[in-house]
Amino acid sequence: MPETHPIYSQDAAVYLETGTDQLQALQRAIDASGFYTNVEAVLASSGKPREEFLIAVKPNLMTAAVRQEPSPVYTHPALVEFLLAGLRARGFRNLAIVEARNVYDYSYQGRSVRAVAAMVGYSGDGYRIEDLSEQQVPFDYGGVLGRHAIGRTWLEADYRISFAKNKTHWQCYYTGCLKNVYGCLPAWDKMKIYHGKGREFYQCCILILAAAPVHFGFLDAWVSGDGFSGHVRDATPNLTRTIFASANVVALDWVQGEKMGLNPTENSVIREALGRWGTFRIARHGDMTPWQPWTNIRPFVVAALDALEEVYWLQRFCSRAFANQQDARFPPVAADAPLFRVLHRLTHLVEPLFEDRT
């Protein structure tokens, strides 16, 4: 039987705001969803002074390879900083954005969270930028992770926000607020630690969501990445011009899948969440017309990559072959960089074979 969770098991409302200005749409999403009321309720129950109450925001950041405007790959810094400015205006001072390093460290140097954040345009003005890979503390997740580590700021946060980017993903069809929190897992070699050999990435994702619950979710779907490599690059981004907001990130991701024209239960992270916390009703507020044009990933690709991740050296090779060329401040680490530049070009050519255009 599923367990009851005070956030993830509750009936939920998901708000979708559109328009011509992303900051105005975010403000409308904040207001319609009752975000500030939610924050104030958690503050009151904590018993902490407002200025000490720690709010941590997890944007999608470490898949950024170069700075793009607009970007289909990472959460737009202007949106995150707008949200933080609103919280500061209400007297909250203990604010942080958090991320952990990822598999780009296989191939490139210097990709600390602060360096990547600076590259895409985060200022750090009025908030901290925390690298969870640098602040690992022991933690027992239970399940397939057991005793591992967690980033201190994410663990100690009084209020957690997942501010994800809307895009497809070759491991689970698409990634939203749930998969975004997988990025808080602190080991950089995520393929080695969180994939294969008795554990799956979606199990690890749900374990950290259970250990450190997310109180609120936002989704930057203003400009979106679709197709086979939508989560790391998209030469022709989709101008989807939508901001999502919800106090239940499982519900938010479900509605996100509907907008892509997908059955959300095909997403392994959502399926794992529902198996643990059960189903609920969703009230949808906003335009639910599926995005057109939109390109999803073929089912055989997701199944094949799930099988391949059982072989570490092979999935490591694939991660490097499909990686993006990086900003010049992150130089290649190995003498085989020319080989991977060639592979990057070749993978661009074969990607249409893996895509399901709608």
C-alpha cells in the first residue's frame, strides 16, 4: 500500500500562466498558486525567525554547457532571481540556490556549481550559491541508496523549491520538478553511483524527495527543449511561453507530461512517486492544449538506454559522446577531445531516428 505524505499525496492544483513576458507570467503564477501563503504557513509552523528561515531553490543549472539567450536547457536566471527578490521583499534573508556537479566532469574541467552559475548569469546578489558536492554529510536514505550522503544546505533548508526547466529526457521521456531534484544528489559521477547494479536513477530520485521534501514547484516552460537531446541541447528551441506552479511537484510534472501529449505514467520518476505515495486529484488552471509542434522520444530509445546503463563503461562513453561542447572556460580534460568532437557531430546526424514527432 502507498504511504500517505503531507505534500505528495494531497489533491493538488496546478497553475499554467502564459503571455508575452516571462516575469509577468511568473508573477501571475506566484499569485494564483498562493505561493507566498504557502511559505508563510511553513514559516509559522517552524517557529523560526523570518530572517533565519532557510529557503533553498534548486534550479536546473548543471546541464548548461554554454550561455544561451533564450535557453532551452537550464532555468532562466532572471526567473529564479525574480522569485528570490520577492522573498527578500517579504523579509526573508537566508536564501540559497543549490546544485551538485554532474557527469560533464568526465570530460571538462572547472565545472563547479559557482562557475557554471556565473557563466549563465547568476549574480549571487542577496542570496548564496551552494555546491552540494562540496558539502556532503552522511545520511541514511533507506531503500536502494541506504547510507550515502546529502548536501547540507538542501538537508537543512526549512523550505525547498524545485524550479525546473521544461524539456524532454532520453531516460524518462521528460524531466520536470521531480527529476530536477535528482540533481541534488551530491556525487558528481551519477552514472556510477545512482544508475545500474541494483539501483535505478528514478528510485534514487524519489528517495531524496522523501528525505528532503519539496514544498513548492515552478517550471520554466517559456522556452523548451524537445527531441532526443532536449535536456542538453536543442538548436531550434520551442517557444512554449508557459510558467507552471504548484504545491505538489508530482501533480505539476503530471500536467507537464499532458502538455507534451504523453501519458505521464510512462515517466519512470512519476511512476515511482505514485507507487510510493499514491494517486490524487488534480485541478488544472490554464491552457491545457498540447504544445505544437513538439517532438518526444521514441519508447525503444528509453528502453535501450535503461538496459545500457547496467554497463558502466558503456553508459560513460555514451554520456561523453552525446555531451555538449562547453564554454571556453571549461576546457577538455583528456587528449581524446578531438575524438569526442567528431562523435558530437555524428550524434547530431542520427538523433532524428530516436525522435517521435507530433
